[in-house]
Amino acid sequence: MENILSSINSFAWGPVTIVLILGTGLFTSFILRLTHLKYFKHAIALISGKFDKKEDKGEITHFQALSAALSATIGTGNIAGVGTAIAVGGPGAVFWMWITAIFGMGLKYSECLLSIKYRHIDEDGVASGGPMYYLEKGLGQKWLAILFAAFAVIASFGIGNMVQANSVAEPILTHFNIPKLATGIIIALVVFLVIVGGIKRIGSFASKIVPFMAVFYVLGALIVIFMNISEIPAALALIVKSAFTPSSAAGGFAGAAVAQAIRMGVARGIFSNEAGLGSAPIAHGAAKTEEPVREGLVAMLGPFIDTLVICTMTALVIIVTGAYTVEGGLSGSNLTAKAFSMGISSIGGYIVAIGIIFFAFSTIVSWSYYGDRSISYLIGKKAVLPYRIIYCLIIPVGATTKLSTVWTISDIFNAFMAFPNLVGLLLLSPVVVKATKEYFSNSDNLKPNN
């Protein structure tokens, strides 16, 4: 069974998927003529609240929507994912993570614009958005919408729940000697208290925890970087050079071909910021706005913060400390923890451990919303509460179980989410272009309300 799942996973996250996601991002950026990137300053102004209107439909602010989406994407990928990318693909993999993030901004812009345009708002004012709605209402392909929603529900129990619970329980056991079962139960109780309040409570929670956890981790990384500031130019040069030429072996690092650097950089970049997978549009679909373009602009900040900022911090710490060249062939979070420890002794290990705890916990909270919107689409509102209860009951199981198989299954369904979503993005791209032109042709749209 393991061999079969591994083969499916290799295909699911193989060259076809990577080229499709990166290609769609490149195509989207091309047809938009990078318009979304030109208005980066406007995107930042949108999350300040200056463009908000009380009468707009939706449930959460632009900032809360971005925070909810970021709390799902800023996770183990920023710590373990970067460590794996460098260990397997060499420093050059970081460059390809950057490329993925730049084109990923176009993907996030498009999918979240469509999420607002085609979202459903019920008689109680509850907003539901995401690929399932633009696949059905925009593209007219309900079977694709059902496929996406089904894949999202399955992925929520794996990548959004069990593997994250395990990622929290492991460092707590190692550094604080608290049993995994106890950690799992506590997480389940806290998560239920948050998610039972729906997206409003999740958005409020995320808007507080995301800035804190991001600043905490980035400050820890900056301490290491400033202590090795003289190594930064060489590290950046190595990243760019290694992206196009094979890395030479050093210590425990066996060397990496350019193709491997591209594969690992793109795959880990996608895994980190989830651009093109269709998850973030579900959170952004609840934003209080009548302007789809505005939410698209807010959403594109996600890959920038997640990959171009936080992942870069992790990568620089690993490279300037030379941790990736140490004998022993460390990878994933172990490599990142080693790098931080080399930079600021034992404190570094605690920074990584606490970072993983916060990142993974926040991911559990936001992925529950992705699952409950998807199950609501498939079965109806009556299924939401049972889903939330089951979701929380599974958390202790994930915290205490060896998860190699769960990881593999989660990866597979995470990738499967991308296929129907990318079909929607490609075929609905004229809608994105038209909405973008109409929005920016009206100068009043760029003027704040207060």
C-alpha cells in the first residue's frame, strides 16, 4: 500500500502538476500584464480598512480574510519545507521558491477575485466562496465543483489537521516533556472553541495570532542573520548561482542538479503558499467587499509574506550558518533547528519549536473552515456542526500517531484540489482580465472612503 501511495504521490506532485501550476501562474501574470503587481501599494492600503464600507456584504474584514488565509499557509512548510528544499535541491531551490511566489501572486489574485465574484450569500448573511462556486456558477461545471469540494474535505482531515497536530505535539514533547495525547486533547478543545464561532471568530483569532507568530519567527531569524551579516552577499549570490548551475558537494550535502533545484524549489514553494490549490479563496470569499478586484489584491499579499519574506528568512539562516553543509545530512525542520542553534545556541531550537507550534496550530484552525465550507457545499448546512466535532476528535489521533501514510494521502489530495481549480482559472481568465480593466479604469476605486 505504501508503495502504491508513494507512486500516486510522485505523479500528483510530479512535473505535470508543477508545470501546470507554474504555467498557469505565468499565463495569468502575462494576460494581466502584471497589473496586480503594479498596485502593490494599493493592496496594502486595502487591508488598512480605509476602503471598507459597512454596507458591503460579507462577514470579515480584508485584514481578517488575509490573516485567516495566511494562518493556513504559514505553517510547517515555512520551516520544514524550506529545510527539505535546500537539503535535497541545494541553495538554488530558494531562487525557484521566489519565482513560484511571484507567479503565485497572480494565481492568488485571480482565484480570490473569482471567489468574491461568484460567492454565495445565504438568507442569514453567511458568505461562502471558493473554487466550488466559481466552477459551478462561473464555468457551469458542477461536477468539477463537487470534485474540488470532496478533495478539500479529505485534505482538511490530513494536511490541515492530523499532520499539523503531530507537528505541534512533537516539539512540545521534546522541549517541554508534555505527552502527545495531552497536547492533542488541549489543542482539540481550544480549536473547537474557536471554530464553533465560524469564520467571524476564526478571522478575529487569525488577525491576532498571525502578526504575532510571523513577527516572533522573523525576529528570531533576523538575529541570526545580523550576527552573520557579512555572509549575506555571498549567500544571495550562492542562491542565484546554484539555481542555474549544479551545486558542488560539501560536508553532508551531496550536491544537487539544476533540475532537482527547480523541482524542489517549485514544489516546496507551492506547498508553502498554496497558490493555485484553491484553499485561500475559501477564506477570502467571506470578506466584506463588493469589489472582487480588491479581494484579489489583498490575497496576492499572501505569497509575498509567506514565501518571499518568511521562507526567505528560514533559507538565509540555513545558508549563512552553513548548517546545510554539516555532516549527517539533516533535512526538514531538523535542518532548520540545527541552523538556528548554530546561530544563537540553544535559544535557536526553542524559536523553531515555538514557531512550529504556533504555525501548525493556526493551520488547524483555518483548514477547519476550508473543510466546513466544502462539506456545506456538498451536503448542506446541517453537516457543518458534525464535521467540526469530528474534525476536533481527530486532532488527538493525529497528535499521537505515526503519520507517514497520512502525510502521503494528504499530499495526494492537496494536489488533486489543484486540478479542477486550475481548469477554472484558465477558462475564466477572460473574466479576471475584464474585471481588472473595469476596476482600474475608474479612478474613484483608488480613493479611500475615510
